[in-house]
Amino acid sequence: MDEKIMKLQEMINESNRIVFFGGAGVSTESGIPDFRSKDGLYNQHDVRFDKYQPEYLLSHTCLMREPKVYFEFHRQKMDTRNIEPNNAHKYLARLEEAGKLIGIVTQNIDGLHQKAGSKKVFEIHGSALRNYCSRCGREYDRDYIFESKDPVPYCECGGIIRPDITLYEEGLPDQAVDDAVKAISTADMMIIGGTSLTVYPAAGFVNYFKGNNLVVINRDPLHLRVAENFLMIQDKIGEVFSQLEV
């Protein structure tokens, strides 16, 4: 076994309050593209959307100003209903079941952690599997927007039915933020995986960690405040977790 994997296993074994903080890289091994890599969502050629900045297509402004464009992009790029969890999601679910993981803080909107069996998931960017009316708040099932024949889905009250995700220019959901901060601030170990930590305010959450063991598993190195024990592993997170025991 690789020396770094052995060190990670030791850190997990000695920790009892582990928090995982993850981004798009956690789901790439399930076939969901990330955002900023060369093959990521922001760099995919699509004549329907090439004239727009990627961040605009995921913004509150786009939803309000050009809802047809917004929903076409959402339906084409955000449908993860048939995607399955990978080794990373499954390992974290087992770690929670064993009583060692106290929470998953995810920037992803795909719902794969819950699909793998995790219960304590704090979705700080919301979920594409929940929909609601922006006017009256009525909830709609996960399939409604993806299967609606209307270019822009409207509620009976006249409001736009939108996904429960945090768009650019919108604030993070209060309850998820509170739960995430509480978990991170009381953790004795934090594993950061599949994120470049470039999207704020989510990236600032790691500053609440006061524990001893800090691990980063990412394709590219991250420059962070070093905890008492710091470990950096540059690899695919699913492949790393597949070598670990709970």
C-alpha cells in the first residue's frame, strides 16, 4: 500500500468526528463533468450556448432575463437522475454508518451522496433534484422541470418553477450553511476532495476547521493553512477511497 494511503488510513482510524468537504471532482468518476478542467462543463463546445459566458448560464440574471436559455441549459447539462454513485460516495456512506463521519459538506447538486446512503449531507449549493415555485413556494418533484414540455415551466399561480439550486448572484441556503459550519468547527479531521476551492463563499468554510488532521485529495495541489497533521494526495478520490477500510 502507498505510504500516503497508509497515513490517511491511520488518520481516519484515530479520528472520531470526520467531516468531508467535496466539490465537482467527487462526481467526475460517475461520469458527471466538473466545471473548470479542460473537459469540464465550462469548456464544452455547444453551438446553442457558445455565445454566453458559462457563469451567466448558471446565474440568477439568466433565469430572470432569459429563462428559455436558462432552462434549455439546465435540462441539457444538469440532469443527473440516472447517474450512479462511485467509490467515493459509497465509502463516505460506510464511514457515516460506522459512526466516524459526522457530515458531508458538498458543493454538488447531483444528490449522489444521498443515493449512496449518506444521511448527514449539507448541500450548500442546493440540489437539482428539488424544484419549487419562485412565487408561492409550492414544491414540485424532481422530474418536473426535466420532463416538462414547456420551455419555461410555470406554476398555477403564475410563478416560474425553478430548481432548488444556488445560482450565481444568490445567497447560500441558511440552514445548510449553519449545519456545515457547526460540523466543520467541531470536527477532529477534515477531508477535502475534488475541489479547487476557488468558488466563494463556499471555499471559505474550511477556515472554520480547528482540528488536528487535515487531508486534501485533489488532482491539483491546494495551498491551505496547514493543520498539525496535513496530508496532500494528488489522485482521483474514488481510487483513493477504494483502498481504504472503514
